[in-house]
Amino acid sequence: MLSSSSTSLDFSFHLGFFRRPRLCHSQEGSFSKSGNKQYKGTFIAYNNSITKDNLLISHPPVAKQESPPPLVSALKASAEQNVASFHFPGHNRGRAAPSSLTQLIGSRPFHHDLPELPELDNLFSPEGPILDAQRLAAKLFGSSETWFLVGGTTCGIQAAIMATCSPGEFLILPRNSHISAISAMVLSGAQPKYIIPQYDFDWDIAGGVTSSQVEQAIKELEMEGQKAAAVFVTSPTYQGICSNLTEICQLCHSHGIPVIVDEAHGAHLGFHPQLPNSALKQGADLAVQSTHKVLCSLTQSSMLHISGNIVDRERICRCLQALQSTSPSYLLLASLDAARAQLSENPDTIFNKAMELAFEAKYLIQQIPGISVLDFASFSNFPVIDPLRLTIGFSQLGLSGFEADEILCRDHGIICELVGTRSITFAINLGTSRDHIQRLILGIEHLVATSAPIHGNKGRVEHSGYTLFADISMSMTPRDAFFASKKKVSIRESLGKVCGELVCPYPPGIPVMIPGEIITEKALDHLLDVRSKGAVITGASDPSLCSIVVCDV
């Protein structure tokens, strides 16, 4: 057993956020026609102000570039060569592309789906266009060096933790960290020292971490004769809650500890006066960003940034070489270069329209009776909430996030980013249009009009004050549990045993049970409850949760 001071954990938050495991069949046209007929309140004057000039479209006009993106240019030139190709991939520059897919996306993507040809550079040892593209990205984002990732932010987080934590060393991190941080501890052999983030029961949402919590974790390790190898912080969270990274980085650096920031949801930060500063600007040593989230690269493409000299960049390179594919997609790599170029054209103004729409949406939704909007009052310990994230609660109507999401999707064709037990989170980005903001407002107004407000406490979902992870303790490190002998038992037989698999609703990919933790009744009941509401449970060998894998110890 591990020492009780580091493993008996008083978990004080609850997880309940999931993407809808179904498709929405509502048609956009049918809603706009019937919606404008029925609901003429909020948007009469607003709708009349919409013109060609002020409507944000999916592909806004851009300024002329001084020079084309280096990797995009190299890929274009290589694809246009008149060559007899005897190399992979097997579709041979689209000549044998599956017709079912070309009918969907055309043949051009296949023409540019090329392998590591000499003129396209090598991701593991870049000397040409990849190196040029990464240097331009480093300059734009303010890092000393940037690496392109084709394995998503997951790959970057794993590399960052492996590069800073050796087997047996301690990693300070919040218990609601993304699943990739847990798998990184399995890969690196690091031991977790968990921080419990602030939690708001009314919203059923976990916040970030404070510098005082980090300081307490550092002191507790020091009392045990240990030192943290790194501190890992998620900022912003899925709902856009930002921790005070400046304070955390100053504290950690005074102890010689590097700070890794999971900035998957914050690649856009710092590119507007009303957006918070980026993690790098606040002193982070390593920041991993999902360039494909708010920015516009292709899904699965991300960037890893380094700043300062606390972390060994050569070790980062070795970790990335161990984790990344030896056959990277040049479409993904070129999309990172293109997204960087798009942002660098107008870095000070590119988010003006999106920010304007976000503030308009928040203001108008706050005027709708029975609807709540997440703001600083719920998380006063944190400096800012990303204004491009809009989290809306429906508890005053007696509706869960799942129920409200079902109505908005089915009846109005409104697709959110994240569904929670008590809220829905909407992501506003460069492709958001005023027309879609209008549809969102009309949809919520209709939902309110057809749902009777709940007076007093009747019909509301109550919370007990007893949190999901209050009685969890850790018996083995994640790595030891991952490699331990295992057996499958029924869900009720698993009570009190050591969990042998990582079980979590996805997204946001935050584990409810982690290998090495003692399985509790609260955790099992929570998983069964959210699964009954339609959540998708990932990581479990039996997604139906009739059985669970435990360590045979």
C-alpha cells in the first residue's frame, strides 16, 4: 500500500458531462422557417439588422498573405508533380481511392495524402518546410520551440509528462485531469499527488486549481521527503474556467518545478484584448494546445510549445518520437501550418466578430426567464471564464442538461459542444454566424415557452452534499495497476477491490475510476446513473457495465 498521506484522497467534486451519443435529425431549413413564424419577440429588430456585411460566414474574407504557408506550399507542389508513383499509400494519389469516400469528399484530399517524401521533410528530424512551419508557429504563439502533433493533445500531454517525470517521481495534478494525463502516468511511471479542484454543486461543474492548493501539495510532498517532478494544470477547463497560471508558475519556479498546462481548449487565448493571456505568456514551461478546437486546423492536429530552460527539449524530442506515428498525415501537418497562417494574418482582430457574437448571445440569453448563464459568481477564485464558452443551466425549468439538449437538437437543429447533468456548453468560434446565434436564442425561448417554470424546490434535482470521490483511496500506482494481473468480476463483486481499468464518460474524458483506486459504491452508482441517461462509457472492457476488470491482488 502507498502511504496514507499521499493516497487517501478526499475527493470533493462530481463529474457529469457528456457528448450526446446519438445523431440529430432536425433540418436547418425547417426550423428557420417555422421558428421565425412563431417567435417574434427578442429578434424582430435584431433580425432586421442582419445584412451581408455584418453576417459572419464560415469562411470570412482574409487579408492577402505576404508569403504562403511553407508546409502548405510544399504539399501543393509535391502533389502537382507529374510522376510515376511507386510508394505508399495504396490509393496512389487518389487513383484507387474508394469511390464511396470520393463521392463524399472528392478526390483532392487523396492527391495531397502523401508520405514522407524528401521535399516534404521529416517530422522527427525536420530540416525543411516542417521546420519552417514550426518556427513560424513558435514566433506567433510566443514559445522558444513548437512541435506539430498528429496524435492530438493527448500525444502532447503524454510527451510532456514523460519528459519531466521519471518512474517513481511525483506529479501534482487535479483529479479531474483528462484521461491522457492518467495514461501518461502509466507510460512514465510517475506517481500522482492529486489536487481537488473547486466544485460548484448547483452547476455540477468542477473548476480549476489555485496556487494555494498547489503550494499545499508541494508542502505535503516535502513533509514526506519527496519533491514534485512537475505540476500539471488544466486551464481553461471544458467550460472555459481559467486558473491563475501566473501565480502557479511563480510558485512552482521558486521551487524549481516545471509547469505543464493542458491548454487544449485555449489555443486562441491572447489573441483578443478581452481574452485571457495564454499559458506561455503567464510563465508555463510546457503548453499543449488543440489547434483544431477553437482554431481551424483539422481534427486530431495539435501543438506542443516549450518556453524557458527548465525542461530538457531533447527529452521532449525523444518522447515525441516514441509516441508519434512514423507515418504522419501531411494533411494534418499542413492544416496546422494553414491555421497558423490564418491567425497570423490578423492576430489582433481575427476574433472581433466571434467575441461580439459571444457577448450578444450571453446578454440576450440572460434576459430569458428561467435560464441561468455560468459566470464568475460560481467560481470567484478564478480570474476569468473564456467568453467564447457559453454554459447555460435549465434547473429553474426542472430540466437536466440531457433533457434540454434533446429538445434543442430535435426541435431546432442546435448542436452543442458538451452536455452536463445540469447544463449545456456551447462553443463559439470563427465560423459562428449571427444566424446561428439567432437560432440558439429562438430555440431557448421556445424551450422556456413550452416548459413550466419550477417554483420553490419542487421538481428540482437535489444534491446530497456527499461527493462522488469522497471515500476513494489509492492502493496502487496507475502504472502498477495497469500491468498487474487482472480478472473480470460482476459490478457488485467489484466493490472494495482495486480497479484494473480506466472507466470514464467521454467527453470530456475525465475518469470516474482509475487503475489502482479502490472501487466504491458511489463511483459505481454514478456510472450506472449517467449510463442510464444515455452517456457513453469508455475505457471499460464491458461498456454495459455488467462487469468490471479488477486487479487480481
